[in-house]
Amino acid sequence: METLATLSPAFDVSTLRSAFPILERKLNGKPLVYLDNAATSQKPQVVLDALLDYYSNFNANIHRGIHTLAEEATAAYESTRDTVKDFIGAARREEIIFTRGATEAINLVAFTWGRTHLGKGDEILISGMEHHSNIVPWQMICEEKKAVLKVIPVTDSGELDMDAFHKLLSARTKLVAVVHVSNSLGTVNPVKALIDAAHAVGALALIDGAQSTVHLDIDVTGMDCDFFAFSGHKVYGPTGVGVLYGKKSILDEMPPFMGGGEMIKEVTFGKTTYNELPYKYEAGTPNIADTVALRSALDFVTATSKKAIRAHENELLQYGTGLLEQVPGLRILGRAKEKASVLSFVIDGIHPQDVGVLLDNQGIAVRTGHHCTQPLMDRFGVPGTVRASFAMYNTKEEIDRLFAGVSKAVKMLL
Amino acid sequence: MSQIQTIREREQEIVEDFSLFDTWEEKYEYIIDLGKKLPPLEEQFKKEENIIKGCQSTVWLVAEYRDGRVYYQADSNAVIVKGIISMLIRVLSGQRPEDILEAPLDFIREIGMMNHLAQTRSNGLLAMIKQIKHYALAFKNPYESEKTL
């Protein structure tokens, strides 16, 4: 197996940490241990600098102005599109649509593609481990179009039941929309197999990459997915900017999502013609500053080496799993063979919220609750879990503090 | 008739208890202990209509009006929340509706538990207080509250 040392001898966590100013913060008097990365990651100084640089030096509205500032702002905004294209392995830059986040990206597909391609009795297949953002938009459009939402069951180990998936697929299936990496369990789903099977019955495939983009190498072309969605803020970038990737042939024939400026070619009161890709889907003045800064985040990840980050995070996951299993009564949810950076657990006789409060008092930030995956929590018969999720800057010492913190919480609560 | 302590008197007792604690651990151990000692709500009351919405944990609250005073019972499946509930009940149960409605409940800030009132905590303390006062309002003025209930 490849180890961190062979992959990237230069990968040094303490140097990395110094790039993230917030990590110097204290929480309740103790050095912050930030383990809520699946909710949002912290931002390196280069991202903060990029935001300040944009507003200090070349803030202007893009695409329309003829002055120098507008040209500079447009160039910076569009260069992020090129960076995203390379980051996720897309073939064309116009296949990258900027949105507010993964949620908006999925909604865009539901309300444009869905509204024009779904009919009565058509089926959409999602999984039992979806985030609410990959459930609710489909429920809404299914209700509107009298289509049917079907759910791939999840096994006890927190993996997709692939036999059940193949049985659910049929000629009625129009779309398979599945999460790449589960935010609640950390499960890495076999997306290639899901996409190929979807295509075999003539369905399209949408992959929710909100959790995967920060941890895994993404290659949308190799995967052959039709849509891929992710959020910038979970990849060390700013909040408020996300991406929808779509195959050009599909995006071309979909109707626009929102109407307004930027997305038009010609407007008369009689008829409006729409702009070409990707602008057709980017109505109004976009989130220029955050989009510009997203590039710095992605460049930072690439320069650090995604492979090295993945190896480091795997080490943390295995180390943390081994430690937490020693806590009496603790049960880890999600025992998939392939996992990414998420340790979700429950403790006998203790409510997750109590653990979260006591960890917070020890300077440790975790997430407690249902993680916007209520159906999955119901599946496992728990009201919620405590979730620790890791990023490139976390250390084994921090996992030690998590272990000590959880042990202390258990002692206090039982 | 024996004197019933006022809300403020009861609050001051709690504040005095907390003044003995030096560390967060002592404070929380006390709250956890209160939570464990709070008598569990009878199963018949643990129904959907008694659940306070907006809590990450489940919180049940029931109220009864006797001789001009409101008596509360509550429970939760999270013990820290239950400890906080226990303090609220100690302060407010058996008081007159108008006093409950007007109580600023300063003791929460005075014992350093204000962060539990933050909306983002979604632990429902705020929702709980709102519901407690809602009951008080309902008992104080049945007709008025019917319009808002």
C-alpha cells in the first residue's frame, strides 16, 4: 500500500496548519480542535488573500464592462472555471456552471431537466443515505410531474445494497441521483458501477459530490456521470459558490433555470433568446469574489497533493476508529470497506447532543444530530450521531484529544 | 398559608449553588445530576402533542393549572437538557401565570449558561421557555390565547 511518506515526502501537517489562521483560535480556553469539516472546511490564508485582493484591486461587474477592471474581474472569474474543469476532469469549460452550492446545483437539474423530461410514472432512483438536498428537490419535482421516487436501501454496514439497486432499475428509470461520499457515514459509493448501470437502462446519472470533491480524485469524464454537484466551502473555498457539472449535450437542450441578465442573447417583449453555455444558467450578477477565491482553494489542494491528503486523512480515520472503539458502549455507524474522513458514532445510553456539548467545552468542535439525513438515521434506529470529520490539517494529537474528550464525556454522563 | 418563594428567590438559590463551582466540569456535573434526578414523565404524557419542536433532543412539556398557579412537568432524552429543564421547573412551577410571563429568567445568564440560549444550538432551551410562557398565557387568559394557539 502507498504510504504518505512515499506519496509526498513534502506533506507536513504543521506547515499546512500554519496556512489556516483560524486553527490558532482557542475554544473555551483550549486550543481549537476542528472536527466538523464535513459541514464546512476552514480556509487557508491564500483564499482570504484572494477575497481581499479582489475587492481591493479589481472589483467590477463581469462580462459586460469594457473598462480594465471589468476585464480583469472577468478574467479572474473565468479562470476559476478553467481550474474547476481541470480539478474534476471535465472535457469542456462550458460544462462548468457556477451556483450557490451543491444544493442549488441539484435543484437546477431538478427544475430544468426534471421539468422537461419527467412524466407520469417515470422513476427517479436515489439512495437511503442521501442528504436532504438530494431528496427534497426530487420529491418536489416528482410531485409536480406525477413521477415516482424510489430508494436504494442501505445495508447494516452502511453500504448501498447493489442487488436491490439492480432490481430497482428498469426502463421507467429516468435518473439515478446518488451521493458519492455519505456525509453521515463516510461511505464511498461505487459510483462508476451505478452510472454504468443507469446508462444501460437509458437513464441519466447525477452524482452529489459535496463530500467527495475534497477527499477523492474526481474525474467526471472517466466516471461518465451526466451531472456532478459540489460546494466550494467544503473544499477549503468560500461559502456561497458551488458547481454544477453537466455534459454539454444535455445542458444545451435543457431550458434555463432562472431568467434575468447575463443569461440572455436578445430580449424583446415578444421573445427572448438565451445565451450559450455556461452563461445560460448564470442569470444575474454572480458571486464574483467567492468564485475568484475558489480558484485559490482548489490550487491550494492541488499543490498540497490530493493523493497525499487522502493518505493522511485515511491514517487519521484508521487511527481514530481504533481509538474510539476502545470507548465502552460506543458504536461506529458506517463500517463500509471504503470510507472517507467521517467517524460517526453513538454511545449506549447517551444522547449525541450531550456528548457534543461536553466536547465543545473541551475545545473540540464536532457535529451532532441527524446531519440532514433523517431517513438514514431512521434506518439505523438512532435519533442522530456524533460525527467527527477530518481534513488535511487535522493531526493524530487532535484525535487523541477527541478520544480523551469522548472518554471524559462518557464518564461525566453515565 | 405558607409563603411560596418568588421566582427571583428561587433563581437566587440556583445562582448561589453555581457560585460554588470553579470549573466547567463541576457546573456540568451538577446539571447532569439534576437531569438524572428529575422524575421521568409518565409514559401517558410522552405523546406527540407534548413534544417541543425545534430541539435536537426530544423534549416533552406538560402543564396543569390549579388554584391560580401553573405546575409544569417535563422530560428529555438528553440529560444536560433535562438538567436545564429541572432548573426551569424549580424556578417556574407553582407560580402565578402573570409572574411566569414577566420573568426575565436572568439566572440563566448569571450561571453562565447563556450560550445554551443561542438559537443555533438548537437544543431547544429557547423553544422550551417559549412553550412554558405560552402555557402561562393560556391559563391567564383562555380566550385571548385561543386566538393565538
